[in-house]
Amino acid sequence: MITYMDRVVISAALPAIRQEFQISLEEMGAILSAFSWGYALFQLPGGWLGDRIGPRRALALIVTWWSIFTSLTALSWNAVSMSVFRFLFGVGEAGAFPIATRSLSRWMLPTERGYAQGVTHAGSRLGAAFTPPIVVTLIAAYGWRTPFFVFGLLGILWAMVWFWYYRDSPEHHPSVNEAERALIRAHLANPRSPRSAKVPWKAILLSPNVWVLSAMYFCYGYCLNVYLQWFPTYLNSYRGFELKKMGFYASLPLLAGTVGDLLGGWLSDWLGKRTGNLRLARKLVAVTGFLLAAGFIVPATLTENPYNCVWYTCAAVFGLELTVGVSWAIPLDIGSDYAGSVSAVMNTCGNIGGAVSPLALAYLVKAYGWNRPFLVAAALCVLGGLLFSRIDATKPIQPREA
């Protein structure tokens, strides 16, 4: 939740920042893209860090890092300085989800991983949905710099609590009893030390599973950014919603996606328990989610009623987010102690899709109008479902040890 809160603070503060610094839209675009570059380029180093030194130290370190640069954004004096601070903020956030995934690897049984990841990503969607009203209130009372200090402090407090409470292994946590330790130990594929001496990059990069997973997540990242970055503009400029209504209706798909995050991960785990077939359970939920998304994007695009468009879009984003907890459970299933590095490869490709998406949409809108980019997103959802059908959650990147 804190990752997405810190990301969207600047979006709500944009009008006040532009007014004070007198910067153009192009300069503001460069500031926003600085974060994306830092975030995309440091996915792999971030995942490696979690695998190398353990998630307890790694998450405490990177959350403190990005919280400092969240606060330093308030001290910017021009567009260039703000771009530098946002790039370094992105460098820190890059490791968030890969290391968070690694933090679950020695704690969650295979049939708990989907729901655990669903909870994690539901938090991010809630953060994106609820932060703007908080930021606007703080700006109105204290100016645009205050929210950056407040959210930066929140992250540092979280890092302190995390480092105090979390342990890399159940063996080292005082609240875990021996029966719990034995249960978890029995389900771990390859018990190792909490910190991995060497990440097997060759095995990761030569795994067909990893690359199919990454290609699938490219499709997901492209489609998600269509709604995160462009849906409000679409509602305002094409569907005719005035600004207040636009803000309300643009948040509804994210709330629907939050439900999808929670349900998809839980349902995948439940099916895994009931059937004993984790491979089928992961596929069934994710493929269904992608096909639901594609099926509802089409009527949302073609309907002439703007309110029906919003409701169909809620169903589409719900379907798209059904896939997320399952997608992030796969690195745990196949990566074990190297889940951070596996998920970093996956998330790098997802963020490439997210970076391509805004530019592609702008071009498609200019050339063909607003319908075409959403139909392209529907096609990519179908492709994402086909790719997920080829993923085997029971095939680890390295053979299981006796």
C-alpha cells in the first residue's frame, strides 16, 4: 500500500507544483517518466538484493531509501532536481515487490501463496484509490510539500516495525512453535539458509517457465497501465464526465480490482487444496481472469452509454486483477529461495509493457480514435491467457533436492 501511496502523491500535487515552478507539460512528463526509468532498470538488482542478504534487511533498507527520496521531493527547486529525486525514488521502489515476494518464500505453504500475494497487491490498489483525497486535503491546508514529508515518514516508521518484527526464517522467530516450523519445513522444496550465497541466474534465464511467465506479465502490465494512466482522461475527454464525476468513476475499477486481487489468490489456493493439482489451480484462475477481462473490455469500448462503460470496465479490471495473486505466486512456486530474482525478471517485463502502453495508446488514439487502444488491450488479455496456459507451477527452476 505504501509503495502506491508514495507513487501517486505527485499526481495529486501536479497542479500546485506546475504553478510554483512554472514548468511545461513536457517537463512534467519527464519528471514522471524519471520514476519509471529508475523503477524498470533496478528490478533485477532489487530482486538480487533480497535473495542475497535476506528480505528482512533488504526491505528495511530499500523502504528507508525510497522514503527519504519521497520526502526529498518536497525540497526540489526546479524540474531537473525533481527529476533526479524521482529517479532515485524509483530505484528504491524497484525492489519492493520482488523482495516482498522473497519474504514469503520461507513462510507460506504452496496452497497459501496465491492468497498472500493477492493481499499484497490488493494493498497497492487500495493505496492508489484512496491516496488522492488525503493528498488534496493536506495540500489545501499546508501546501504541496507537506504530503511528501508525511508519506516519507510513514515509510520510515514501517521499515522500523518490519525490521523489529519480521525474520527471514520461521526458525528464528520467537512466536513460531515447533509444530509450525515442522509443517513449513515439510513443504519447502529446497531448504537453504535464509540468505542465498549465489543466485542461479543461468538456471533462471534458461527456464522456459520464466520467459513464458514474463511474456504473460508484459501483456498484464500493458493493459493495467491503460487503466491506471489513461482511464480518467478517457472518461473526461471521450465519455463526457465532468471532473468531479470523473474522479469518482475512475476510482471504481481500482476498487473492483482490489476484490479481484483478493479473490484470485484465495481461489487459486483453495482449488489447489481441493484438487491436489497446483498446476491446474493456478492456470484455471488466471486464464479465466484474462478471458473475463477481454470479454468485458469489448462491450465497455463499444457501448454508447458512459455509465455502462464504467460498469463493464469494473468487471474487466476485476478479471484482470484475478490474475495478479496467481502470477506472483508462480515465482514462489518455481523459484523458492530465489523467488525475488525470478519475480524481478517477470516484473521487469511487466514494466516494459507498462512503459510501452502510454506511448502506444497516444499513437493509436491519434490515428484511429479511442476505441482501437482498448480493443488492442482486449487482444493482449487473450494472449496473456494463452501464455498462462503454458506455465507449469510445479516445475522448479532447479531440480528438487532429496
